[in-house]
Amino acid sequence: MTNQRIQAHFQESAELKTRAAAVLAQPISQAVELMFTALSNGNKILACGNGGSAADCQHFAAELVGRFERERLPLPALALTTDTSILTAVGNDYNFNDIFSKQVQAFGQPGDVLLALSTSGNSANVLAAVDAALERDMRVVALTGKGGGTIGKRLSDADVHICVPHDRTARIQEVHLLTIHCLCDGIDVALFGEDAND
């Protein structure tokens, strides 16, 4: 790979992040408020996604249960992507599209938040989880791209849609990761105020 090609990746990512900041700041702020309210009321956040998005779910849950950038009590977040026995049993005995929705039905409660990641907005198992969450009177924060797909159309005004304005999966995932860090920082600030070092 040439240096020029590598630099092109960095440039495209940087340009997208700059452009996306103006578009996504408001929905990210709304998502922080939704998550903060849920956590303050004793509720939890469940997260689901496939592939790289599954890794992002685990990253998000780790930041909340552990810590992001400051010491605090653990916050209740659960990645629905990690229990291989559940994933393989449900995928084998029912359908792969049910691997997240069954867990939402088992663990989700009214007032909880589902963080649903799908770069296309059309992942069938994530969409099923969104439907299960809405049926349980949960709120949804959806991270998508490529126009938002079916998931974007499924959400109500009470939910939050953070749709990256790009069609390339890698670039969308890079903005999703930055968004996750913004969510974690926003939750910490909402809980504890601005850090003295900010």
C-alpha cells in the first residue's frame, strides 16, 4: 500500500468527521440525555450489532461498566453480542434474526435504552431487536449510515437516530466509534459535571 493511499484514508475520514459534526451534534446530545435519564432512573442500556458493530457494542458496555476517562461507579450496560451459548442456541433453534430480540425480551424493561448499531440500517436481527425494544416500552438510540435504512423509518420521535452521512462502511464505523466516545463523555459530564481538566 502506498503512502498516498494511506493518506487518502486519513483525509476522507477527517473530512467526514468534520462534516458530520455539524449534522450529528444535536442527535448525539439527545442520545446522551436519553441515556442519562435512563441510568438516573435505575434503568440500563442494552447494545446490539453485527461484526465491527458488535465490537463497538462491547466497547461501549466496557466503557460504562468500567470507566471512560474518570473514576466513577459502574454503570449498567450490556452488550447482547457476547454470550456465545445464547447466540448459537437461538440462531440454531430459532433463527439468526432472533439472536438479539430474544435477549431484549429477556432482559429489557420499560425505561431501558437499546443502542442499535447497523451501518446500513437494514440488519434484520438489529431491526428485530428494535421492534422488541419498542414493544417493551424501551427507547432506542440507533447508529446507522447510508440514509438510515429500515431502522431509521421504524423509530418514533421519542427515539434518537444518529445517521452518518456516508455510504462507505469503514467510514461509517469510524464515526460510530467517535460517537460512542461522545456518548460516554456526555454521560459522565451529565452525571458528574465538567472535569476540571476540560
